Amino acid sequence: MDTNQRKLAQAEEIYLTTQKQIERQLDGLSDEKRKFQYYLENLSEQLRFSSSHYDVKPDQRAFYRLLSDSQEEAEYLAKKERVRLEDDLEENQATYSKEVQRYEEFQRQERKRGDISC
């Protein structure tokens, strides 16, 4: 295996490792989003359950507004992070594609010079 083939193999290894890492981060983001949604739903259920035990009812509209605001903020942050990670995936793909093109161009140049056989 010549130097350029090693560089291409190394670029592929880096590409695949980075892809897997970013995909794991995307999966983790989805898990965190699900956990937070469950947490908010649990809070809502606790309010419904506990408010029935009090003579003076808490302001449920304000509480649900806070839950809704929290959910919107979490969705915004999750979307922002997902977009960043998807951009990272695209950048990783583009970088790898450039490496492959460089290798292929080098191979074409070598063939033209007759340094390697087809």
C-alpha cells in the first residue's frame, strides 16, 4: 500500500469515526428531548394530582404557561443543536469527498505519467 492509499484509508477511518460520533450525539439529543418531555408531562400530572388536595388551588394557567414556555425553549435549543450536528455531518462528508477526489486525481496523474499500471 503506497502513501496515498494509506492517506485515503486514514481519511476513510476518520470519516467513519466522525460520522458515528455525530450520529451518537444526534441519538443522545433525541433521548434528552424525550426525557425532558417526559419530565414536563410528569410535572403536569403532579400538579393535577396534588392540586386536588388543597383548599386553595394553585394558578394552573400560570403553571401550564411555564411548562409550555419550557417546552418551547427546549425545542428551540434541541433544533439548534440538531442543525449544528447535521451541519457537522455535511462538513465531514464534504471533507471526505475532497480527500477521495484528491486521491483519484493523483491516481489519474500517475497513470498519465505511466508510473502505475491500469
